[in-house]
Amino acid sequence: MKYIYKEIIKANGDVLRGVLNAPDDFDQGKKYPLLIFFHGLLDDRNGINYMSIQESKYLTSGGVLTLRFDFSATGESDGSIFDLTLTRQIEEGFLIYELAESLPFVDSDNIFLRAHSMGSATGISLASKLNPRGLILYGPGVYFDGDHNGLLKELGEIENDPTRTDKSLDIGGLKLSTALYKDCKKYNILDLAGSYPGQVLIVRGEKDKVIRRADVEDLQNAFPQARYIEIKDTAHNFTNEEKRLYLFDQTYNFIKSTIKK
């Protein structure tokens, strides 16, 4: 697998850093389908236990390019994690998609999005506006409010506590602002899903304790065309080799069956 490193300079000067992965026999004179990855909260472009690298190797061996970027303040990208908002990630998603469309060897009719966990909000938002060829969601976040999301509930409690002057929460050494909670409340993911007419593949681990099955079923029903797969004996990050290979195979088959000829 080839690695072609890419950078995007944002309007504020911060640099987003990512990598385009291509097959070993990559020919820049040809056109290839492309899968753009959007990672989850406090994750990065490599994925938990290198899942996104593993998946890129799997897909590129079948002739699908992958584009993996770190959102601001994650991995190698610039920025402050304290300033994280869903709006910022969506804006960065548009920049990444714009870069993808500009690459001469990318078939712009066959750009797919693949998003995990909170990254799914970015993927769904972009899909509703840009109409990519297909959308793939792993353990997708659906409800970004204090009733369904434990982290946002805690941030909401801090924001609404008049005795609390420090409006932040430390998560494993990373400090998040309650601005994330306030910003997420602006988004209705089900409404956005309903405006994307394309094909969707949704995958959830049976033992996922982060995302509820009922929430994913609500999301499936919101899309005009969505297929839902639940993988037994694995959880939110698909930390099992056999289950991951099955996941990658389902993703590859979805792309191949959805490509515009």
C-alpha cells in the first residue's frame, strides 16, 4: 500500500494532516473510487488499534483509494481540543471532501464516505449537502443531547451548574469545553439523514455499549435507502480480527455494488 501525505491549511492557519492510501500498482493516469474516513471523538485517522490502517490495506488491495485525515487537535493536526465543536468538524469535513474532488486520479462520481461514532454526524451532514455515491456508518452517533449521550450529559450538567465557574471536563488528560454540548444541540441528525437519497450501509457491534441498537434503528428508518448489519460478539470499536475482516468485506462489497459504472 502506498502512502501519499496531504495537508489542508485552514483559514485560521491551522493545518489538517492526512494521508491518501493507494494500491501498490497505483497509476495516477487512471481514475479510482475513493473512500473518505471520518474518525470518532478523541480518535485519529489511524483508528483504535490501527483499524483504519488495516481497513485501508484491505480496500486498496481491491483498487479503492482511501483518504484519512486527523480532525483539528487530534493525531498530527493543529488546533485546540478545548475548542472542539461538531460545527468545526463538519466544516473540516467539507474541506477534506473538496480536496478529494480536486485530485485528478479520483473518480468524482464514485466518492464514498465512511464514518465512525461521532464522526458519523460529519458524514451524514456532508452526505445531505454533497450527495456522495454512498455512505458507510460504523457505530454511528445519532442523538447528540444529554439524554442519549453520557459525555454530553456530563458537559450539560457542568454548563447548567451556576456554582461551576470552570466550564470544562477533563477526559483522560484532554480538556473539553461545554461549548461542545451547546453546539451539538443545534443538530438533528435524523433530519439530515432524511435528506440524503443515496445508498447507506450501517454497521453496529452487537455488544456496543456506546451506541444503542434502538438509536441505530431510528437512523436506519430516517434514511430513504439504508441497510443495517449487526455483527455478533463485538463492540463499538470492533476489536476482534475476525469481526474486522468481516466488516471490511461488507464495506468493500457495498462500494463495489454501489459504484456508478
